[in-house]
Amino acid sequence: MGRPLGEEAQVSPKSTVYRGKSGQWAFVTHRVTGFLVFFFLLLHIVDVSLIARPHLYDEVHELYGNVMLRLFEVGLLFALVYHSLNGLRIVMIDFFPGSIRSEKTVLWGVAVLSVLITAAGGVVIMWPFIDGRILS
């Protein structure tokens, strides 16, 4: 049974702070990376639509060669990799209910694999700056 009407529950500061566990953080990061990928898709559609104006298209793509935008591309790569691997983790949990026991371990695997793949891809994306071809 519940408490009698009119009786106030004692709330301590510790009980009001939600300390998220791995499932909550997986949910939040999946939503954030999904939004970023969607935003990139919209930007990409606008970018491709500029093909009808070759001069403007070339100017936009010259801007994409900027070091700051290349760093954003590395961030986009992380968002794409994490979102796809976390989606596979979610499918695994949905289709294999017993895998929920290892959910935290698999999430760590997704995070580590995402960082490693992003690091490798980031070197490729940033190579013109690392090699010095663009900065010199």
C-alpha cells in the first residue's frame, strides 16, 4: 500500500539526482548522433543541389577543404560509426534477449570500436594537413 493521504514523503538531495547508467547514455548518444547525421544529410542535399551552379559549387567545396571543416568531418565520421554500431547493438538486444546481461560490455565495445575506426578514418581525412600539402 501507499502512504496515507496528506503525508509528505521525505526527499533527500541524493534521491533527486538521477545518475544515468549505460543504457541511458547509450540512448542519449544514439539520439544526438542520429540528429547530427540527419543534419549532415540535409546539408549534403543542399550541397549537391548546388551542382547546377558550378562556380558556387566549387566555392563551397573549397571551403570544405578548410582544417576546421575537416575536423567537423572527423566528428561526423564518429557520429556515423557510433550510430551504426549502436544500432546494431540495439538490434542484437532486441533479437537476442539473453544478450541484455552483457549490454554494458557490448556498449563499451561499441564505444572503443567507434573511437578506433574514427581515429583511422580521421587520419585519412586530415592527411593533407598532416602531410603538410595544404599548410605549406
